[in-house]
Amino acid sequence: MANKTKELFLKTADVIIENKNYLTELDAAIGDGDHGVNLARGFKKLKDKLENGSFESRSEVFKLTAMTLISNVGGASGPLYGTAFLNISKVIADSRLDLEDLVEISEEAIAGIQKRGRAEAGEKTMLDTLIPASESLKESRDNNLDLDTALKNCLQAAAAGMENTIEMQATKGRASYLGERSIGHQDPGATSSYLIIETFIKNSLK
Amino acid sequence: MANKTKELFLKTADVIIENKNYLTELDAAIGDGDHGVNLARGFKKLKDKLENGSFESRSEVFKLTAMTLISNVGGASGPLYGTAFLNISKVIADSRLDLEDLVEISEEAIAGIQKRGRAEAGEKTMLDTLIPASESLKESRDNNLDLDTALKNCLQAAAAGMENTIEMQATKGRASYLGERSIGHQDPGATSSYLIIETFIKNSLK
Amino acid sequence: MVNILIISHSEKIAEGTKELAEEMKQAEVDIQVAGGTGDGQMGTDADLIEKKLKSMDCQDGIVVLADLGSAVMSFNMVKEWLSEDKQKKIKLANAPIVEGAVLAAVEASLGKNLEEVLAAIEKKSILNKNNL
Amino acid sequence: MVNILIISHSEKIAEGTKELAEEMKQAEVDIQVAGGTGDGQMGTDADLIEKKLKSMDCQDGIVVLADLGSAVMSFNMVKEWLSEDKQKKIKLANAPIVEGAVLAAVEASLGKNLEEVLAAIEKKSILNKNNL
Ligand SMILES: Nc1ncnc2c1ncn2[C@@H]1O[C@H](COP(=O)(O)OP(=O)(O)O)[C@@H](O)[C@H]1O
Ligand SMILES: Nc1ncnc2c1ncn2[C@@H]1O[C@H](COP(=O)(O)OP(=O)(O)O)[C@@H](O)[C@H]1O
Ligand SMILES: [Mg+2]
Ligand SMILES: [Mg+2]
Ligand SMILES: [Mg+2]
Ligand SMILES: [Mg+2]
């Protein structure tokens, strides 16, 4: 599984790097205009490390990703994504993942981000993509949906969550400095979270 | 009178420059260690300007001194001494000064320093040299003492005032950051004020 | 637009604060600095403060951030040299130099007026570092 | 002696703050900085924070001054990587980065303990710029 995971993160890195300017523009509107730059810096470094390394387990790849983002991103999203991936690395198995596993992984990621950022749903952050996505997975599990359907629903929930940040007022992160004036813009972190989820889901569905 | 005043300030500049290290050491003990450096910077510039200029009145020399210190000292003592000398320049006459004039001049200087620094007597600042010196002049005037005696008394009062700052706790300026631990050190500004008064008195007594 | 002047004993602090605040601007706010003595020493340069205050657009006011007492003393003095009209529109903030400048850049660029910018940055909550 | 770590998004702010604080030291206090991303950008570098916290003498504690939320987030994370004993002795101050660092340098160098240094710099009066 280590190699598939490595490929997945190389793909994710490409998606983030492709969206560098888009993410940066979103952050310029309500933050300091560096979210794309930050993540691209971290994911470029990750690509180097992945391409030049060999890995034994999924967990190892997640851990490398976490540490690389923590060390290289430079913005709040560094510790936030870093802790999310680090938490996942602690629970993720090397066997085929079922819906129950995905629920656990999503909850670990959210717990990591909340540990670092102390935010709740509705504060206009990456959590507003991730929490609905996780909730969707739980619902699918409770309703015994098949994995493909569950992932499609999850992606939809993530997209809706991301879009819902437009109408939210930021109460965490730099966008919170803008108060009411943060309303009307999509949160950059919610957007990068969507891109990551999308890449994960599209590439595991294949 | 312009030339005598020019000579007086050239002499004062030399005294301050000679005492640069001493004043700086006093400031290092309870401040940021630059009082001598600051004043030497200002008075060196003043020497240049005095040596290369010609002046029509006492007032003009005082004003040049004020503006030069304001522009070049870089520390609190710049605006403080600058405003003192500027105030003096507004009232000082070109005729021979009597005790009444000296009282007025000292009060103007103190008013200028208090306008800028909002300090009172006993806060361990330059005012603790200047206020006793001014009070002594007033007492001499009220007792109709002759000018020479008045100036000698004034110099003694200034010296005592300066020394009394040792036992004071600073409540203004950087030394106030030290709280009780400012006690036991002589205030650098009180010391430079004493040096200035001493130079003024010794050179006008000649 | 309210403009911003940052006065620090240290040129580095002044420059760095300006750069940090610039990042958060939502529109054109003029952020100027007066840092150090002009000859590379720690201190304040009254002439530089004067030059900045005179050259900056003061139409909607200027918020001044300063680090320590003697910077404030220099500023108070220079302010008195300006026209009464300008004096009324130039206000020293009781706010921390770095944190205050960043917030002021946001508020000013959102088109807030002088009193609003000051009110926003003089809040005690600016000291709470756990507003993540 | 309590030591001091200054964490800023800006290398210039971090360096300038250190220099300003050093001036007020009354004795040897170790004042270290972690400024910027390491490649000259604005941001925080968790590795640098870790390196500093690990290399600094923590015997009597370390007071940490940080500028904005994401610097605090990085610091909180790095702190968790340290031994429990060290964690207890490393405290983030709810104080402005520049003004707090200067005061902390004075207090620490006077031999105050960690709680005393924090109490001194977390006072609301630190916001009053007219303490001349
Ligand atoms: N306290 C927080 N909790 C969760 N997410 C946060 C928090 N603060 C910021 N974020 C997320 O981080 C994103 C900004 O990341 P980035 O621009 O890289 O960091 P910085 O704000 O330090 O420049 C925001 O769009 C938001 O989604
Ligand atoms: N508010 C004040 N009122 C009167 N004098 C003051 C005040 N603050 C500081 N001083 C005087 O200034 C002296 C320090 O001057 P200097 O070292 O040149 O300035 P800085 O403190 O800015 O480095 C102190 O010793 C004190 O006498
Ligand atoms: Mg950002
Ligand atoms: Mg940033
Ligand atoms: Mg000094
Ligand atoms: Mg100084």
C-alpha cells in the first residue's frame, strides 16, 4: 500500500501546486495572501522527499507528509494539516480500507486540526469542508451504503461545505480580523481541503 | 552676547563629550546605556554648527542648540533638553542677566521638560537636578543675595539634587521599568543636567 | 482612507511591522515608518517623524503606532509643530506596535474612520495570544 | 535566570525586538529569536522554534513572545514535542511582542522567576503609551 499512497500524495502535491495562485488569491481577499504559496512550498518539498524515498507502509507516507508540511509550510495551515496527517498516520492500517476506517481517519484528521486551531464548525475554516465530509461518511456507514456511493456523497458534502464558507463570518485565523467583511469570500483553507479530498477520492475510486 | 553664548555652548559640548562614557555607564545601569552617546551625538553636531555659524543674539544660539539636540540626540533627552532650550530662547534677553532673569530662564527650562516628559520632582529624572537649582535661585532672589553667591548656592543645590537621585525610585523613563531596582544608581539625565549647569555657572562667573 | 505611521526605536522593527501589516491590507492604505536614529542606531529621529507626518495624506486621519516612551515623546513634540487641523487628525494609539499595526492596516483598508480604527486596536483583547 | 524566545512572522521584527530588549538587560539573559520561514518569507518555522527551545537553557524557565496566531499555533505544537518537565517551564506570554520582550528582558535580568516575569509583562498597563 505504501506505493499507492506515495502516488496519491504525488498527485495531491500536483493538484495543490497547480492551484497555488487560486489559493493565494482566495487568501489575499481575506487573509495575508499566502495560502497557495505556503502549501505549494510544503508540497514541493514533499514531492522531492517522496520521489527520492522508499516506504514500507501507508503510515510512513502519511507521517512523512505530516512532518514535511509542518516543517515547510510556514503558515497556520502547516501545523493544522501536519497534525491532521500525523494523527492519521497513527491509526491508518496497511490493509484495504473500509468505510469504518475512512470514518476513523476523517475523525482523526479533524481532531488534529481542532487540537491545533481550537475551532468549531462554522468558523469559516478548513473544518467547514472536513466536518461535513466526515459527517457524510458516518451517515453512509450508518445507512450501510457501498463505498463508491459513500465516497461520491462525501465529495458532494465537502464541496457544499467549502461553498458554505462563502456566507460565513470568520472567527478564527487571520480572516477573523476582517469581522463581517470576511463574509462573501470562500475560505482558502476550506478550498485546499476540498482539493485534497477530491484528489483522494478520485484516485482511490479508479 | 551672541559670541559669549556661543563660547558657552562650545564649552558645554566639550564637557558633555568628555563625559560621554560616564553618562553612558550611568544609563547602562538603569536604562539602555546610551545617554552619553545620545548627548555626545547631539553636542558634536552643535559644535559643527556653532563653529561654522555667526549669530546675532543669545536667543539665536539657544534656538540653534534646541533644534540641533532635537534633531540629533535620538533619545528622550533630545526632546527634553531641546524643548528646555527652545523655551529659554523665547524669553532670554541680550542684555546682562540678573537673578530675576535666571529664575525665569530656569523655570522656562523646567516647564519645557515637564511639557514633554510629564514628570514631577522626585521621579528620578533630570528634573531632580533642575528643580532644586531653580528653587535655590528663587530663594536667593527672595533673600536679595548677590549674583555670585546665588550661583554658588545654585550649583550646590544642583549637585545635591543630582546626588539625591541615587536614593530615588524611577517612575518615569526607561529606568522606571526597573521599579525598586532603580534605587541605588544616580540618574544619567540628572547628571548631564548637573554638568550643564556647572559649565554655565563656572563660565559666567569668570 | 486612514493612513498609518509606525515609529520604532529600531529600523528593523519598523520595517518588519510595515511588511507584516501590508500583507493584511484590503485596499490602498499608506503605511509609513520612522525607525531608528537615521544613522543606524537605536532611537528616534524627530526630523524623520516630521517629514513623514508632513508628507502623508492626512485627509481621513493618521493612526500612529509607537514602541516605547521616548518615541512617544518625540512624536508628541513633532505633532505640536503641525497645523491645528492636522493635529486633530493624527492620533497615537494605545496599542502594541506590531499587533496594533496589523489590525490597523485591516481596519483602515476596510474604510473605517479614525475613531473606529483606534477603537478596534485599543481593545484589551489584542493581548490575548490564544485567539488562533 | 529566565530566558526569552521571540517568535515572529518577520525576521526583521524578531531581530529588532531582540536588539531593543538586549539594551535593557541588567545581566546575562539569553534572548533568542525564531523569525520568518527560514527562506526569507513571512511566516513561522516550526523546526527553528524547536531548535531554539531545545538549545536554550530552560532551568529557570523560558518566556515566549509571539506576534500572531499562526506563530502561536506553531509554538503550541512544538512545545508538545518537548519533555513534560520542559513543557511546564516554557510559557507563552499574553503580551505584545515588542513591548513585552523589552520588559521581560528587564524583569528576567533582575532575577525574577518565571511567574513574576509573566505577571509583569501581562499587565494591561503595557498598552498605555503615555507612561513616558
Ligand atoms: N484556528 C484555525 N482552525 C482551523 N483552521 C484554521 C485556523 N486558522 C486558520 N485556519 C485555516 O488556515 C487557512 C489559512 O492558511 P495559511 O494562509 O496557510 O496560514 P496563515 O493564516 O498563517 O497565513 C485559513 O483559510 C483557514 O482555513
Ligand atoms: N518623562 C521624563 N521626564 C523627564 N526626564 C526624563 C523622562 N524620561 C527620561 N528622562 C531623563 O532622560 C534620561 C535618559 O535619556 P536618554 O538615555 O538620552 O534617553 P532614552 O531613555 O530614550 O534612551 C533619564 O536619565 C532621565 O533623566
Ligand atoms: Mg495566509
Ligand atoms: Mg501567512
Ligand atoms: Mg538611554
Ligand atoms: Mg535610548
